[in-house]
Amino acid sequence: MSCYTKEQIEKAVKSKGFAWFENGDLNLNIVGVRNSATDTKVTNLFDDCLTLSYKLNGVWQFHCWQNTTDPGTKGVLKFGNSKGIARLVPDQYRGVYSISLHSGKYQALCQRLGKVTVWRDKNRDLVYDEVVKDTGMFGINIHKAGHDSTWVDNWSHGCQVFKKVKDFNEFMSICKSASFFFFFFFFY
């Protein structure tokens, strides 16, 4: 997994014509970055990253954590939705997430406030198809896997999932501090 700089992430977000939030403290820019080297092959690895850029006391803060933006092997082979496994389409999803319970178990950033667009794939060939799009409320959340998971397996059915609990806890602590702001999640 490559890590990025705040400047690289900001440049990429702005180059796509997306908003970049820089006014005030704790105005969060949450950006998921898919590993382009794997193309559409199911790797079952936490080989992507999730970044967080924001100001605190007027000084930029930046974090880059290991995660997955893709469903794991078990999710691809044994999905429960008749339309197929979900994989988030790169876009800017503003105001879609709020702090809520993921699967009724623990606080995470959950899709509660708006729609996202996913690709649907149901042929189970371990290659993500990017043909059929579906827009709606699917519970595409930002949550954690195990303590320090090796494989994605069943942790993601379209969600953005942290590899390490400690990284997720740090992320959620910042999100809770910023909870009076809207959450803006970018994905490319």
C-alpha cells in the first residue's frame, strides 16, 4: 500500500472538480483511494487507503490509513443481494454519512443521509465488473475489520473498511470531535 501526502490528495480531489474543505477547524476531507495497480482483480487484501485532511488550530493535519475500498473474496462469492456485490463508484459523496451504529454493534460512519452509486457484480468470477450501476441507500459504511486483519474476506460487501482497529479508533475520535460539521467523503 502506498501512502500519499495531503498535497497529492488535495490536488487529485480538486482536479476532479470536487470541493476541498479548508475553512475552519475540523472541516474534514475524507478521501478513499483505490489501489489502481490491481485494476479490477479481487485481491482480498487491505491494499487501498483512506486519508483524512483537516485543520486543527489553523494547522493542517493529515492521516493515511490502510484499508480496503473493495469487497473481499467471501463477499464476492457469497453476496446476499440478488443484484450482486456492491463496489463504490468513485465520486464525491457529500453529506451522506453520519455517526451511527454499524450493523447495530459499534459506532462508525454510516450511510444514513443520502444515496451512493455502486457497481453491481453477480458472476462470482473474482474480477470486479464495472458495468451495472445502482444508486440508493445500501449501507455502504466506513467501519473496521478485526484487530489487525490480514484478509478482507467477508468484512466488506462494498464498505470502506479499516485493516487495524487502532487506526479506525483514531479516525472515529477525530470524526466525533468534528461531528458538528457535515461529513464529506471523496472516493477516487
